[in-house]
Amino acid sequence: MDWTALGLSLRLGGATCLVLLPIGIVLGRLLAWGRFRGRGFVEALLTLPLVLPPTVLGYYLLVAFGGSSPAGRLYEAMFGSTLVFTFEGLLAASVLVNLPFAIQPMQRAFEAVPGEVREAAACSGMAPLQVLRRIDLPLAWPGIVTGMVMTFAHTLGEFGVVLMVGGSLPGETKTIAIAIYDRVQAFDEGAAGAMSAFLLASSLAALGITYVLSGRVGRRRA
Amino acid sequence: MSCPGGWAAAVPDPALSVSLRQDSPIPLDVALACAPGELLALVGPSGSGKSTVLRCIAGLHRPAMGRILCGGETWFDDDARIDRPAHRRRVGFVFQNYALFPHMTALENVTAAMQGVSRAERDARGRAILERVHLGGLEERRPAALSGGQQQRVAVARALARDPAVLLLDEPFSAVDRATRKRLYRELAELHGTLGMPVVLVTHDLEEAALLSDRLCILHRGRTLQEGPPLEVMARPASPDVARLIDIRNIFEGRVLEHRETCTLVAWRGHVLEAAPRADVAAGSVVPWCIPASGVLLHRRDRPSRGERENPVAGRVAEFVPLGENASMVVLADGSPDAPLALSVPVHVAHRNAVSVGVEVTVSLLADSIHLMPRI
């Protein structure tokens, strides 16, 4: 078992969730209730990571993060180093890859909050932030937790993008999924087996939690 | 100190005054006012824009043009670019399906609408309001565990909890069964007597509006057609459109012949009818007139009676439909399909007179019920 790789993966998963929680809530509400031009395009763009091969996504991120792109140069000018082959770069890639996993369950949960109930909240004198805190979040929390659990589990298992953007630097960018690949190449069946079993169990647990919570959302609506 | 005039100006006008105009999505051209303690019913068919008017007042819909004043404050004024957001307008809104907060108890639903009140006071006031709408003992129930009538009462309690400057009721009785509805009518009438703010009730049910309101406002395709006390509007619709909306089916045209002291004479299909006096309509003019079904009386067929001299019209029964204790009838005046007279008779009377489709009968058009509707 590569404990450094596992620790890195857990750290990456946690950080990705932290970044995506506010983004998911804001974009999920916007997509659930907002009516604006280009909405379909935005939704397609946010869903893209689900269907795009991870290597394609990884390739574009690598190009974008690199010193020859404007974004890469800007980051380098601000922080003195590039995003490529760093934990920060990995985190940025992980956030982008996980956008659909975080946003979609939240969007569905916010959509399930009846519009009239939110209007009633406004007519009861609640300001928009109070409506968020007292109505939206309490009614949509199972979807929010689902989005976070899916994001975390998916981050642990992500392979292609991580390999493209992060390389495989121990302690910096070598996650558990890459460590498994490494161990198999080195004919270390024992370590690969243990880590695979861990990922299998954590994924199963994540899906279990997700289904229990989505059942709860359904009951709430009835 | 200050002059009386200045003092009067400082007292805010607590009434509600609304004028709205827009072309889309629903055309609106509405002007209405409602005094404190008054219950104004907005009546119209579905799609007439009545719910949109309510949503405009609450700030849930933004009209293209207009002004909304309430409780001495300007809530909307497109000229002055004022558009207060919904949560800063002091309204109590009862939604058609109540829109209770499903994750809160009845008491929490009510206290959620009290902003800026201490927790202890919120609790005490919430309980008092629930008591007032006869929900004492159900404070801890979630909406899903309450009956339709109880949910409606929670919605009313929540609307009152903010101490609103106006109470807005959007079809509040449409989602409950008949027996519950009657009980809720009584409760609203009782509650209304104790409320000091303007109350606007939206309904498509004319009977409900007439029962509960101090004033009716008939809305059709987004326009206010007529406003007035319910009995006044029902007895004297301003136009054939209003007459149709308040379910008067007998609408015809006649020529005004002359005015007498007690009546106005109107020529209609060769008959000379005595109508309720309307000296303001010029003799010789052709005007629409109407008579409610209750103003058409069936004569006894076996022997003549006293009332027969009042605007007698002979005709043939074209339709006879018993509906419970009363039968709805259509009599073609002079046998002509152009002049169908709708009336209602008790079923036992119809049987005694052997009324059936095709039979010749005579009816009286009560002079006091014949209402002329000059075009303005």
C-alpha cells in the first residue's frame, strides 16, 4: 500500500470538494432557476467532462497550463511557477473534471424545490440569502451531499487527466490510481490488489450514500 | 407647532392603490383601489390576468408600466424607477396551493415570516396567531401531516404573521372540498372583521366573491370592466361582457321608446317591455339589455294569474334539464331560435305544469329585472 499516494488522493479529493461546494451551489441554482441566453450551451460545456476522453481533456489542460499559453504565462507571472506537474495544477484539473459530478445532483435538487415555496419565502420577508439558508439548502441538502460524495469518489479514481497534467511525482502528483498502475507495472500484485480493493470499497460506499440520499429527496417531494 | 394640514400630510395613506399596464406576456390594463379593512374581490375567468395583478402587487411579477402604492409607501413606479423587491414589500400572500415550507412545522412556518423579532416573542406570537386560525395544538405538525383545510389556515396564519400592509389571497379555497370550503368562508369572514388592512381576494367563483367581498372588480382579458358592491354589479352589469361574465345568459337588444315615471318602455321583437327606469338613455337609441334567469317567471299553464300582465312573452320550451331541486329551462321567445330565454324553475312546479321540450308556455319578464346597458 502506497500511503503517500493514498494521502495525496484524499487531500486532492477534499480540496476538490471544498472548491466545488460554493461553485456547485451557485451554478446549480443558476441552472435550476435562471432563464438566460446560452443556457443550453453552458449546460453542455459543464457536462463535457463526462463524455470527453480523459486524455483529450488532459491534453488541453496541459497545453493551457504550459508556459506557451497566455493563461499559463499569466499564472507563471503571478506565482513564479507553472501549473504543470504540481499539486495546484492537479487540483485545477480535478475541479474542471468534476464539474458535472458536483453540479448535476445539486441542480436536480434545487429544481425539485417548488418555485411557489421560494416565492412564499420572499413574500414572508426573507432576503435572497435567507431564502438560500432557510429554504433552498434545507430542502436541497441531499443533492448537495450527493454532489460532494460523487466528486470525492471520482477524484480518488481519476487516472487519465491526472497522468497527463500531473505526471507521477511521489508526494506531489502521484495519486492512488496512478500508484496502482505503477505497482502493476512493477509486478507488485499485493500492493496493487490492496489499493484496488480500497478504491472499490470507497466507490461502492459513495454510490450507496448517493442512492440513500436520492431516495430521501424523492420522499420530500411527495 | 405644526399646522393641521402638515399633520394630515404626515399620516400615511394606508390604502392600496394599483395601476398597471403591460402588453406581454399577459396584456394588462388595470386600475383598482382597496381601502383598509375592505375586502376587494378580483373576479374573472382563468387567463383574465387576475393572479398576475396579485403577483405584481407582491413584487413577484414586474409590469411594464404602472404604480403601486400601499400603506403610504411606493412599491412600484416605473416613472420614478422604483421597484421594491418582494421581500421588502409588507404583503401577506396566501398561494393557491399554500406553498407551505415542507421542512418546517406549522409553528415554524408562521414564525419564519417574522423578521426582526426576538426568538421568545416570535414563538409566543406564532402560537397566538395559530390559535386565532383555530390550529391550537397542531403547532408541531409538518404540512404533510395536515389536512387541506388545516394547511390553508397555516398559510393564512403565515401571511398574517408579518403584520402585512395588505393581505393577498390567490384562489385560497380552490384546493379544498366543498364542506371545508364553507367552513373556511365563515372563518375568513370572521377574520376579515378583525383585520385593519386592505384584503384582495382573487377568485373565478362569482358566488364566492359575492359572499365574501365588500366590493367586486370584474376582470376580463387583463382589463377592469366594472367595479362596485357585489349586489350592484350583479344586478346592474355595465356591459354585455360583464353580464356574460356574471353568468347572465339573457342578453338582447332593444329600442328605447319613451320614459315614464315608473318605467322605461323598450321595443323588443314586436313586444313593448316595461323596464327599470333609465332616464339617462335617449329615446330612440338601440341598447343591449339583459335579465337574469331569476327575473323570468313561468306562468301557470292551467289558469292565469295576476303576474301575467307584466311583460308577458309566449314561447316554446327548447331545453329542459332537471338539476337537483331546480330545472334549468330555455324558452324560445315567439318560437324564434334568435331569442332564447334562460330561466330556472323548481322541479315540482315544472311537473305540475307538465313542462317538457316542445311545449308552448308563457313567461313574464319582471320589469325591475330588465336592465339596460347603454354603450359608454
